[in-house]
Amino acid sequence: RRLELLLNATARRDIEGRIVGVIGVGQDITEMRRLMKQEKLLFQAQAANDAKSQFLATMSHEMRTPLNIIMGMNQLVMDQPLTEEQLTFAQQIQASSEALLLLINDILDLTKIEAGKLELVYGPFELGPLVEDTVHSVAGRALAKGLELSCFVHADYRDELVIGDADRLRQIILNLISNGVNEGEVFVTVAREAITDTEVTYRFEVYDSGIGIALEDQPKLFNRFSQVDSSTTRTYGGTGLGLAISKQFAEMMKGCMGVESEAGRG
């Protein structure tokens, strides 16, 4: 075993002041040096992570401005009389731009979460209309694939006014639906699960008829930049950020997120 020692030596003198010996004390500082090295490495890792987050946030902001201009100008082009081929090209530009904008927004959310700067904005909203509007926003994509997309919110609390972050809730539902539409037909339900004097808990469930996920692969589902199967990335696209961020949003709202699935059963 290799040891690191801190040595202190003091001369031993006789009554005439002549050195007749040396008194030495050795201290084992191996563990202390190891801890100092770990602390230094931790500080370097934190600094690198802060720099990465700042770079991603700056880059995302810089990319979003020209992208919004591209989308706006492309929309103006689509409003003009176009041939069928020209309209198809313009729609492809719009769809790709929207996908890129979603990715940029996910990166911004991720950097805010890592920096602890993302805060929920609470306000009143009606639960049913929010869920229905979110589902309708994806309906065109589902219909284009010949898939059924529907939702159910019980009439007893469909128009109930609740307090929460409507934008983040919409983002969670949209991420879940978008993943489901990639896999098959989708059905969304909302049920009131618990109620107290100060809080109401709702359970949101998104069912799809897709390829399903094997039990051993399910822990990967909510990891950042992770796909259960890399072949699905080539087939359906995606970065693996949406569900990871949605899970963190749910936890910030004092909720949780999970999955129940089997391979081949959605």
C-alpha cells in the first residue's frame, strides 16, 4: 500500500547548543489528500456542468429567434396560392421547423431544471377544455396516419376550475400523446383520484395500441437522451428528452409518472 506522509522534524540539541539528534513526527495524510482531490474534481465537474448549461441556454435562445422568423415567413408563403407540390414543400418546412422548435424548448427547460431556475406559474383554468384542446392539437397528425385519437373527462368535473400551471400540464399531456401517436391509436382519460380541503389529485392516463415496452426496458423510458430501442429513433424521431422533462414537471407538481406496458401490447 502506498502512503502519503506529512513529516515534521525538529533538531535535538545538547546543553551547549550542538545538534545531537533529530526528533521526527510523521502523519498519514493519504485519506485527506484523496478527499481533497475528490473535492477538486467535484468542483471542476460542477463548473463544467454550469458552463454546459449556460452554453445550451444561450445557444437555444439564439436559435429560436431566426427559427421563429423562418416559420413566420413560411406561413406567409403557405397563405399564398400554391401548386400542390409547392404546398407540400412548404408544409414539410413548417413541420420540420415546429419539431426543431420543440427540441429547442425542451433543451431550455432542461437547462432551467438543472440550474434550479424553473418555476411553476400557478393560475386558474378549466381542466376539461385544456385536455380536449391539447388532444385536438395532435388530432391532425393522428388522422394523417389513419389512427384514432380520443379523450374522456367526466362531466362532473369537466368544467371544474382548478389552480395549477396550465402550460406545464399541457406540455406533459402533449408529450405523452405525441409518443403514443407514434406507436398507435391513443385514448386519454382524466379521473379525480383524491380530494382534501386544500388539494385535488387527478389521474391522467394515456393508452396506446402500439408496440409496447418490455419490462426490463421500462426504466430507460424516463432517462434523458435515452430511447428504449434505438430503432424507434430512426423510425419515429425524438431525442428522449420529452418524457424525462415531463416526469420532472409532474414531480414539481407533487405528482408522479409511471408506465404499465408489455412488449407487443401497447
